Amino acid sequence: MADPIKRKKYDSSLPFDEKIPDKDIDEEDFYEEYSKCFTLNSKFSVNKPVPNLGDANTPMEEVHKFYKFWDNFKTWREFSQYDEYDVEDAQDRYEKRYMEKENKKLRAKYEKEERKRLFRLVENAYNSDPRIQKELAEEEAAKLAEK
């Protein structure tokens, strides 16, 4: 495609599965379900390469890097398909500025919802991750052993 801006607009407007897996998910399904979900969302990442969720044998250092990456996730996804005005129809620069400002307000609402959805995805994955639960349990056991 010749114009990268138009390409991003087009790719952002395509139907996208925004489902987030359940919080209460068993260990066998955790890696499959969340891996699929993170892989789908990674296509919108500004920063490449995107780390993988891994599996039960992934070192904890890699697991922490994965969650740190997703906590700071930057997306290039935009929501211009919800714009109310077509700025090409503006009569003058003042009208164009007004239209751009209104469109920006509308997009901001969808961008905020997208950030919330991604935050919920990462939070659910972190809280359901068997590796994290095991690490927290070991830390708790170590604290109790010290006492």
C-alpha cells in the first residue's frame, strides 16, 4: 500500500476480536487462551519484537519482562472510523480545525476504552498466571519461615 497513514486507518477499522479470557481459568487453558489473545493484540504494537507469554517452563525473568512490556504497551491502533466529520469537506481552515478538534474528542473516548481493555487483559492474565501465583506463594512461605 502506498500511503502508510491510510493503511493504518484501514487496518484499525477492520473487525477485531477484543474478547478477554475469563479470570477463572484452569492452568491447562491459561497458556493457550491468553497466548492467543496477546498474539492478536500484539499486531497493534508500536514496539517490536513483542515478547511471548511462554509456558510453564519459561524462566521468571522472561515472565516479568513480558508483563512489564504489556504494562507499558503502546498501540498504533486508531479509531478514525468513528469520526463525525470528514475534514476534506471543510470550507476553510477554521472549519477544518473545528472538525479535527471534534474528531479528536470522539477518538479519545475510544482510545480510553482501548487502554482500559488492555489494562484489564494484562491484569487478568497476571492474576491468573500459575507461574506468578507459584512465585507469590513461595515468597509468602519464605516470609513465614523467617518469622
